[in-house]
Amino acid sequence: MEDENPYVDYSGYPQDTVLVEILNGTGKDALGRFVADTLKSTKALWNETLYVFDVIRIDNWYEPELDRTFIVDRKDSMGRNARILCEATSVDPPLVEIRKNTMQDVTIIVGPDYEIYFGSMDSSDKIW
């Protein structure tokens, strides 16, 4: 992930925001909030635009058990929003499932491999 880096000057780039929904598919308490906090300090430089991520919803995933983490584009049929977030987090490949009348651009469905992409909650210095 491209965290805030004091040595990189992002000031010359136009900025845009990707609206994110996080669904915790692991059953681990507070994992959705942990991922949201991690995304707050994450940026992605994509096609000469600096993207930041704004988490607008956190909930649980109630569907069948997951084997990995997924990022799903909800707005762009070509998956541009999901590709931007995949670039920032290394989650791959992006999926597309358009939903009309929804605010979020992408949904992250967090699976048991979350530590690969977002780090370990146990070693986090965040206070819950």
C-alpha cells in the first residue's frame, strides 16, 4: 500500500476520492474498523491523479465463507475504481458487480488473508 510518505510531494496532482464499503467476512471483531483506519492513510497515484479512500460503510459479510479478500467495483463497468484500490492494496484481481442507487464506488470483502494486504491487527498501534 502507498501510505503517506513524507518524502513524496503529492501537491502537484489533482485529487479524487473513491468511496469504499467494507464488509468483514472473517468474523474477527473490529477488523472492518482496522481496515478502514488503514485505508485512511493510503493513497494511490493513477493516471496522473492522486486518489484517497473514504470509507462510508462498515458491516459484516453474511454470505458463504470466503477463502480470500475481494474488491468489487459497484459503479464503473470497466472496473476502474476497483483497479485503483487494488493497485493501492495489492488485492487482485478486481471484480465488477454494478449496483444502481448505491453511494459506494467499491466494496472490499475482507477474507482470512487480510494480513497480506492490511497488516496484522495484533501488532497494530491503533487503540480501539
